[in-house]
Amino acid sequence: MDPARQPALRIAPGPAQTAQIALSIIGLAVSIFAPLHAAEPYRDWTVYGGGSDSIRYSALNQIDRGNVSKLQVAWTFDTGDAFQESEMECNPIVVNGLLYATTPKLRLIALDAATGKLRWSFDPKSNDRLGGKMRNRGVTYWAEGADQRIFFVASYHLYALNARTGTLITGFGENGRVDLRQGLGRPPEEMSISATSPGIVYKDLLIMGSIVSETLPASPGDIRAYDVRTGKIRWTFHTIPHPGEFGYDSWPKDAWQYIGAANNWAGMSLDEKRGLLFAPTGSAAFDFYGANRKGDDLFANTLLALKAETGERVWHFQAVRHDLWDRDFPAPPNLVTVKRDGSPVDAVAQITKSGHVYLFERATGKALFPIEDRPVPASEADGEVAATTQPLPLKPPPFARQIFTDDMVTNRTPEAHQAVLERLHKVRSAGQFVPPSIEGTVVFPGFDGGGEWGGAAFDPASGWLYVNANEMPWILRLVERPQGGRTTGRSLYMARCSGCHRQDLKGTPPEFPALAGIAQRRTRQEIAAIIRQGNGRMPAFAQMPGDALNAIVGFLLTGEDLEVSPAQPSPWPIDQKYGIDGYNKFLDPDGYPAVEPPWGTLNAIDLNSGEIAWKIPFGEYPELVEKGLRSTGSENYGGPVVTAGGLLFIAATNHDRKFHAFDKATGKLLWETTLPAAGNATPATYQVGGRQFVVVAAGGGKSGAPSGGTYVAFALPRK
């Protein structure tokens, strides 16, 4: 019970009561000075997602169904770092009264968790950081006695800081940082690598995934364990197997030397008792055409169970063979306990972009619901060899629609309906695993899910999994890359850059920025440096000949189409026949989703029975609400938190900037408020000084929405 709600003492205590009070005081003192993790489980938020099991659950119940409507802002902290199209997706952690988080410009900050007052700030000020949008979704804490450390990644450096002071720990790596490009078996200057999700700690190991380019050349997606004290690599798992390693024969002979990605970008989960690490991986580069990686491509698109101590494989499950649709596993799996025949079973639940949930026995990888191998269409693209079958779970049912058909076309207006219907008839739309095509293939749910990086939350009491989903169709279209002929600045751009930034240089902001008018934003030297070094998901072209570099930079700045000397070698180490024409959402003429609502949903799934418990539309468009069109759902980014107080907290909705509290049993909305910018992040909840807080990053910046840089914490009014 909340001490503030206990009845006042009305009579003088007798001897028995005096003894009981003394024992209570002693117990209170013991609880205050007990070690951090001796408390009841799930009452702290010291790890990304709430704990190493990634279930995003809190046992705190001071805020509950009965009083959540009284929530008010307890404190705010404006980072001052927002800029056009910036994002802030961090799920903060709270340790010993300090809240650790990152800003849109990737400063690491420590705030007083009770007041929001800044305690310290660290700015990497790395020479290799060229500005622009850089994502970060969390940080990692480790301690042994007085040695307390915070780890986080900015650009291609992994930093170790003193958790109390924010100063670099110079004994870690080189003066407090490790270069993530090192140790990948390829020239470091050619590697473009970072990490948006934090690593996870097992004993004295910091285990890291990475984000790399999704086109070639790309860094390999090795999973690596670093010594938390020294920064030295202790073990490496090759997600693109080397000769003699399991899975090597699922790739071409030398693929490990030139193929990249198959990386764990979404984060990991850890069963500390068993010493098992669970790492979901993404697709291999290039995402949409794989003539140079024929085979199933293990361990791309795979849920890996590894020994955390050594990196040895225990079991694996590959959800997409020879991926051609960018069907990455989008979030860390949830380590859950479910009931089978009345008995508890430790399991691992993995959501997907396609809107499915896979459930496995944790120790063995045995599927707890049937999985069916289904025949899928062959590819008509020259040189491509698609997989002949793909696995899909039979239960639970998909939490997102699986195929875009004529009867699902938007009816928002007659004009929108007709325009979408005409376009739909010109592309392929036949459900999951229809290969990319020249005419265009509908990917539904789209590249952002279905399920996405915000992940799912799990309630141990009920066995229910909560996941928010997007229901936006996208159109994937292959285009032939220029072959032969004159090599010019324009032909270089069309061959390798237009897939992300489009042939018209307009990009698909904010994910892939527009390059039109770049002369007003960047100097020639800055553009050349980005091309050489890469940036986030953009590959590095360190070996590009000088006149090729000058030609492409000149084309971007002025449109001038300079010819490259034919004597020069190709500036692209790997040439393939097809690229894509950009990342294109399937929208109606007014910019709304082409499919009928809901465009976003919030789902509760019973993992004991494999049935959907409830589903509601999630999110709205304010301008459509004004016209009377409500409950459409909307794109949403960031995940939920479920609590013992009967609540599900989630922001995520991209257009209405709302932060919500739902009844976890029914999906009924109990409270909501409007944030300074969209809360495209997963909230955290914690208790300091006997008061429960819920905090969320209001960063915005997606799909043209305004950017922000404010952390907002809520609590019940003080009594």
C-alpha cells in the first residue's frame, strides 16, 4: 500500500504495538540501505526496456486505474538540441536517483530523476561527426563497487563514462572510447557502422550489435562482446559465417568477404540465469536484390540464442530466407513465461515487421505454436533466385493485415478511392513474400511494420503481450542501374544514390534526406567527407577515385554532369543489375494512407492461448478529426510499458502528439495528454522518494512532424 494512503494512528501504542513499530522502522532502514537489486523484481528501470528480459513491465502500482486521470507534469527538461527533422527516441534508464538519456545531437545527459535538474552533460565532439540526424534509443549501465559506468554510442565510437561525473574513463579503449570499425576483418576506413540500440551487460561483458548500410558496400553485422573495463573484444559471432562455421554453405563461397549487414540493430535480450543471449538480426545487403548472395543467407533475419559467456550458438530460427523485402526483426525479443497444460514454460516471444509473433521454448528453441512452411512465388528479376518456401506461424493470428486488396482501398473521398484503385491495379499485391518487380510490388505491412523498433510489452500476471502496429502499404519497385556507357557524375548518382535519395534528389525525409538544394546546407568538403566516410545507414566509399568523387559532388551541387576518366577503375566495388526507385509509401493524392483505416493499432495478445484479447485503432490525424473523421489510427513509433497498476502507457502516435494510459485489461483509454512534440520513444517508469514517475522523450521529427527535444515526466499530485 502507498504509505500516504494508510490510516493515521489514533491511539497511543501499547508494548506490543511499540515492538511492532520498532520492527517496522528496522525493516524500513534495511530496505533503504539494501543493494540496488535486492528489491522486488521489476521495480527499477536500470536497463533499456526496463530489464534484460525486455518485457517493458513495472511492478510499481502507485499510479493505477483509479487515479491515473490525476496525472500531471512533474518536471520537464528541454535539451535545447532540437533541429529540423531531428529525432529523439531514447528510453531513459534510472540508477541511484539519476536519469540517463541522450539528446537529438547525441549529448549524454544525467538528470535528477525527481526534479529533472541537469547534473552533468557529455558531448562527444568527435571530429568524425558531421552533424545531421543521428539516432540513439538508449544507454547501458554497469557497476562493480565504486566503479560505475555508462556506455553509449555516437557515430562509430563506443564511449565509457563515469556514471557519477560524466567524465571519460580513459582506461577503456583509447582514452575512453572504442572504434567500432576495428575488428571486422575489413579495412576500417571503408566501414560505415554505428549503434542506435544500446548494448547489454553480462557479468563483465558489454555485448553490442550495430547499424550498418543497407546497400553495398556494407559492414558485416558481427555481434561482439567487449570487456567492460578495457574495451577489448572478448568474442565475436559472425552473422555472415566464415569458412568452417555453421551456416557457411547457405551463402556463396566468398560472401563473408563482400556481403554486409545481417546485423543486430534492434537490441538484444538476456536470460541471466541461463547465460543465454537472444539476438534478432536484419536482412543482408543489398536489401532488395540478392543475385550475389544466392542461398538462404544464415544468419540474416534470424533469432539467435547464444551463450553469453562465449558467443557460441545454442539454437536459431530464421524467419525469412534470402530476404528481398527488408523484413528485419525489428525489436528485442520478450523473455516471457507462459502456461502449457497448466505448467509454466519459460519462452521467448519475437514480433516481426509483417505483424506476426513467434513463440519458442527458451532453452531449446522448440516452437510453442505450429509454424508452417509455405510455397512462395519465384522472382522474375534477372539473376535473382528467391527462396521456394517461407515459414509463417499459425498462432497467434497476425496483429496486422497481410494483403492489400481492392475492397480495402481508402474511401476517405471518392477521388482518393479512384486514384488509389487505379494505381493498385498497376502493381503486384498478393500478400507476403511476393518478390520485388519492375512494375512495383506492394509490401504490406510496410517497411516500418507491423511491429517496429518500439517492441512489445508483456504482463507476467496475465500472460498477455502488448504491441502497437503500423498498417501502411509501401511500393517496392526495382529499377535497372546504368550499365556501360559514359561514367559521369549523374550516372554515378543514379547507379548508387538514387535508391535512397530518389532520381529527382527529393529523398524520402526524414529517413533518407533530400539532396535537392544541398548547396545551401553543405559545403563541397562536407559532402565529399560524407561520401568517403559514410553516415549511419549510408555506406562509406573510402576507395572512390578522386575524379569520380569530384564528379558526383559537382552533380549534387550544381547539376553539372562531368565525365569520369575511363581509365579509372569502377568507384563501386560491387555492381548489380538492379536498384530501387526509393522508399515509397503508398499514399492517396492528399498524402494519407492508401488503405482504409485503421492505419495504426494497439493489440493485446494472450500468449497462453495464442488468441488476440483486444485490438483498438491507435492514433489520429488532428486535421481529419476536425472534419469528423476519428479513430483512424496513425503511424506510430516507440513502444508500450505495462504496469501492475493495471495500466499500459504509450506515446508513439506520430501526428496527434498524444501520451496515453489505457486499461491493460480492456484497451479503454483512461488518460491522455498532448506532448510538446510527438513521443516517438518508449516511456520509462520509476520511483524516487516514494513517488512514481512516468517519463517520455518528446522528439518528433517523423513524416514532416515538428521536431522537439524535451523530456517530460508525469506523477500524481503531492499530498
